[in-house]
Amino acid sequence: MSPNLNQVLLDIALNLSSNLNSETQYQHLIDGIDRVFPCDASALFILDQDGFLTPVAAKGLSSSVLGRRFFPNAHPRLEAIMQSKQPVRFDANCDLPDPFSGVLLSEEAELDVHDCLGCSLYVEGQLVGILTLDSMTVGAFDVIEPVTIETFAALAAATLRNIGQIKALKAQNKKQRHVTETLIQQARSKQGEMIGLSPQIQKLRNNIATVAKSDYAVLITGETGVGKELVAHSVHAQSHRSDKPMIYVNCAALPEGLAESELFGHVKGAFTGANSNRAGKFELADGGTIFLDELGELPLILQAKLLRVIQQGELQRVGSDKHLLVNVRIIAATNRNLEQEVEHGQFRADLYHRLNVFPISVPPLKQREGDIPVLAGYLLEKVRSQFNIPNLHLHPKALTQLEKQPWPGNVRELEHTLTRAALRAIQEQQHIIHTHHFDITLEDVVVKNTSKYFPPTSQGMRGLVEDYQKDLIVHALEKSNGTWSKAAEFLQMDRGNLYRMGKKFDLSN
């Protein structure tokens, strides 16, 4: 092997691990081939997904070639190269048309008398491209040893594979960045979804703003369905870590036996099925925030390891003796009374005090004064937008009924109840949601409010009668799916009179 050949092979091999862009690497490969082989022109093609051969580098050919795509069926020589795993030679007497006829830069470009050589390029059994060489000298390629041709074909294939993998990784990285940015934007937008005008919600917002800018641990407590995760997102979105990820962990859903690995990661061979190293949730959250939902469900043995991360910022992957340092802000949430859990030995006292630096209690819906109408409007707007309905709102009677419910499931229960009622109204092609659309019956409200028709103090009879008339009309409309004619039949009166009476009571919209 000549010194020149050795140097060319070394240069091509070094290119495989260089940071050069793909176009430069392709051209370096072609330049190296020109230094070794007795050719007047050469070209490197990539086989694209549509079955076309696309030139990515060329030498001795017009630059117009790089703007073309070659369909193999229209070029028999290129097709023959693709169909053979061995180098294919075309001598000067070959009657197959030359795909580069008229584009050679040689002075004898118009002459059809020249030798051609082509190699198919495979990566792990898959055809990825071809390499072509042209010489104006008849028999120029006869003296080349097959192993030399195969060596360059292998290097060309390796170059295509290397560049292809880098492009795929860059595309994957770009997609992941996009996903991360989307998640961050979603987390930021959560802040605007904390709906409510009550003093209790205003106090909650103030608490969030107070602690968000710090790195203190936050313990969020509250009943199921009050929106603890929403609070966590709001804390993160207002923090200086808002441009970093917030990693969510549902402690109640951590698989038994793998919980430690999920949180802290593992090394290859740490246990059956650990086929590779894996980062845990804390490593993924490094620089950002980790949200430990349902913290009260975390086993005691993991509580001890969690305490070490909080105290020292240090963790160990399962099966490793190395310590890793992480910088993570911890937000935890639970619907349990952790003080009682500590007393009963179900939760570590030292961990509780570490996490309880700045507790935030989310008020239940029943304590949020006047927030149900605002929440109902917001939640129904989501349904209206989803189904592209021009209008969708609650009948006043239905809203009154909602405000009287205890809502043990809080905002989540309210949302599900409203969604079911809205779907029933939509199915009936109604834009007003009446009490009969709800799982909660109208009779519940009627029984609770019959006493208002018997005033404890002196009141005008006219006003009491009008209140009763209004309730009767609402009841009739609910029984008639909002149809005025049927409601008139239900009350055995003229439709026009009923409608005018309804308009007087502001019920005709």
C-alpha cells in the first residue's frame, strides 16, 4: 500500500470523528478518492426515501449535477451498480447510456469513450447510496486491486452512516428541545388557570408569590381535587428555575421494587432487567424542580434516601458506590395529615420538618366564597371551545343548585359534574344547562328552599307570589328541555302569556 494511499485512508478515517458539517465530509471523501484512483470524475450519491439517488459530492463534473436527482430506472448503469454488492465496471465499449454524458469537465467531455466504475454502499445490510468513478483513459480501472475498491466503499458507507446518525441525533435533540419548551410553556400557562376571586384564592396566590423566588422546599396540602398540582406548577413558573424542567413523580404510583430506581436511577446489572445505566427522576430534574405528588405514600426506606438528597444534594444510583451531586428544588404535595402520620410512625419526623419549610394549604371548594360561578363559567368555556359551540351557559336555577352542594371532590368533582351536564345539554341541542341535566336532582333544591315561601317576618305577598311564579316557570322549562310551548302545556296556560311572564322575570334568554 503506497504512502499516498495510507495518508488518504487516515484522513478519511479522521473525518469520521470530526466536527465538520456533512457537505464538507462528503467532499473530503471524494477528494481523497481523486488522489488515489486514476479517475477524471467521481460522485457520491445517497439513496433517499423516495428511491432517488441524490448526489451529495462530486469532482470533475459540472456543479449542475448536485442540483439533480437520478431515478435508477431511467439510468441503467446506476441501477446495475445498486443491484450488485460487488464493484461494477463498465468498459469503453459498454452500450448502456452514461448518466454523466455531457457534464464531464474534461476537455474530452463530448467523447463517449471512457471507463466507468461503481460501488454500492451498504450499512448493516441496507443500501444507503452508491459511489461512481469515471476515467477518460480506457482500461484505467483494470489495474486497481479489488481490496482497494472495497476499502474505499466501506469508508464511504461508514461516512454516510456516521453523518446519518448525527443528523438523526440532531433531529431527535431538536424534537426533545421542542417538547421541553412546550412543557415549560404549559407549566407557565398553568399560572393563568388558577381561577377564583375569593379572599381564600387571593391569599393562596400571595403565598405562592412569596415563596416562588426562593429555593425553599414547599409542602402543598389540601383535599383531593383542590388543585395541588396547579399550585406546584405556579410555584415553578414564578421561580428562577422556570426555564428548566419540572419533573413530576406520583409517589403513590411508583412500582414496588423499582421505586428507588425510578427516583435515583440505576447502573447496568444492578438487578434483573437493568440492561443499561439509567438516570432517575432527580438527575433529570437537576437544575430545575421535582414535584413529589402524593408524598405521604412514599415508603419509609425511601424517605431516608430522600432526606439525604435534601440535606446534602447527594444521591446514589442503585448498584453504584459513586455519589452524584444534584441541584434540585423540591415541591411536595399530599392530602394526608403528615403531622398525624409522624405521630403514628408512618412518616419520618426529620423529613417532614425538612419539607415543611414553607407550607401552602389549598382551600377546599366549599370554603371559597363566591368562586363557583367564576369556576363554572371558566370550565364551561373549555367545553364550549372543545365542541365549537357558539354559546353555553348555566340557568340561574342550576347555578344556585351548584352553589349549595358540598363538593367533597372539590374543583375536580365540579369540573366532571359540569362536563357531564354540558354533554347532555349539547346532545339535546340546548345552549342552556338546566338542573335536569345534572346528576343532582332539582328536588334536592326544592326541598331545601320550600321554607322561603313561608316568611318568618312580614313581607309583601306580591313579591312572594312572583318568586313562586318564577320558580314554577323554571321548573316547567327544565321538565320541558327548555321548550316554551311544552312548558306552557305543563303549566296549562297560553304560550304567549308564559313567555311574557318569563321575559318579566328575565328567563326568556
